[in-house]
Amino acid sequence: QVQLVESGGGLAQAGGSLRLSCAASGRAFSSYAMGWFRQAPGKEREFVAAISYDDYTTYYADSVKGRFTISRDNAKSTVYLQMNSLKPEDTAVYYCAADRWASAQAMGVKNTLDYWGQGTQVTVSS
């Protein structure tokens, strides 16, 4: 079992930055690809970014490419999402997810993933 706890959400102005963290408990964090997803009010959950378990390959949604950066620290069992140049349309609940032995790109297209966090709210004001 893996438990994921997100933190770092909050209110930011357009053009500002936030850094989300997702701390994982349980075993074998280094064997899990990690990803971030988001869900805005009235919309379906969408993929944001992912990082592979082995060579740290990253994969991003076009909407955040060049603005967001995903990284991981296996020693701390934590994955991060650095969000820069925030836009009001980035407002959503952000979820962390884990999938064992997956590639970063696979996390962007798979229908089911192994574990999910509870989410953290990000609100960007214009």
C-alpha cells in the first residue's frame, strides 16, 4: 500500500508561482512513476505531468509545457510540481498519483493508476 499526501496548494496571482509536494508513505517509492493531474470545477480530471521511476524521464501536457516542472526526490519519497507563470485557467484541484513500473508517458494515457492522493486546491486570480 502507498499513501499519497499533497501539500503546497493555495492562492496565487496570475504570473506567480507555487510549488506542490506529494509525500508518499509505504515501500518501494523508487519503483513508482509519479504524476500530477488536475480537475477544474465542472470539468473532467486531466493529466498535467509525470516522471518515470527509472531514468526520471518527464512528460507534460501541452497546456503546461514550459511553465511547470515535475521532479522527484527518492530519498524523501516525495514528488514536486513547480508551477510558474500561473494562469487563471490553472485553477483546479491538483492530485498526485503513483503507478508501479510505469513510464512517464504511460501515466498520461492510462485509464487507471495504482494510487491517488486526496488533492490540493490551487486558485489563480487574474
